[in-house]
Amino acid sequence: MNVFDAFQIPYSAIQRDHEDLIAEAADKGAGTLIRVARPVARVGGEELADQPAHPGAGPRQRNWETSGIEDLLADAGMSTMEFVLRFTLSHPGLSTTIVGTANPAHLATNIATAEKGPLDAGLYEEAKKRLPH
């Protein structure tokens, strides 16, 4: 890891495969550009982008549906879209994030959501328990 200054790594609430790699890169002083993973286009029945979900979204969608995360979000008064973006922003190894958008309305919503900052630490940890790694 001493060769690179920064890494672009996919990560989201439903694609946590590289969670440890993000932490390791940050611990070694590398920047982490977290790309909100493509399968996040549709979770919990809520459309998050104008494009269809990645073909790999099937198992992730089932994991989302069986996790009980919707109850957690209802208790927090949070939409799926807000949760997904703020979950990504909550990773302590994050330097910056890349979030695609289909139109100016999505961009405005993403900016307003990002301004709220990371999730409450307790909510972030509970969500990680409910959503498979």
C-alpha cells in the first residue's frame, strides 16, 4: 500500500465487501474515494436513480428485505435514500465519496442529505449488524 496515495473503492449499506480495505487504506495514510456501489440504485422498493439496479442486486435486495432495516429507518424517521447515502458517509475511513446522479433534482437531494453528515454512531452500528458484510 505504500505505492498509492488514494484508492477508489465501492461501498454502501448493501455492498460492504471492501469495508475492511477502506479502513486499512485510511490507516496507512491513503485517501479513500468511496464510490457508492451501483447495486444501491434500488433498495427497499425505493428508486434511488433513474437507471435499473445492477444485476447483482437480487441477493442484496433479499438481504435488505430480511434485515429489518426498514423498521430501523422508520424509527429514525429516515428515507431509504437518506440512509444509504449517510451510511456511506459514516465509514470512518472515508476521505470523500462519489455519488452518481441522473438529474439536477437528485443532485439537490444528495447535497441536502450529505449536509446532514454521517449517521448517529448507534444507528450506524445497528445497521451494520442487520445488513450482512
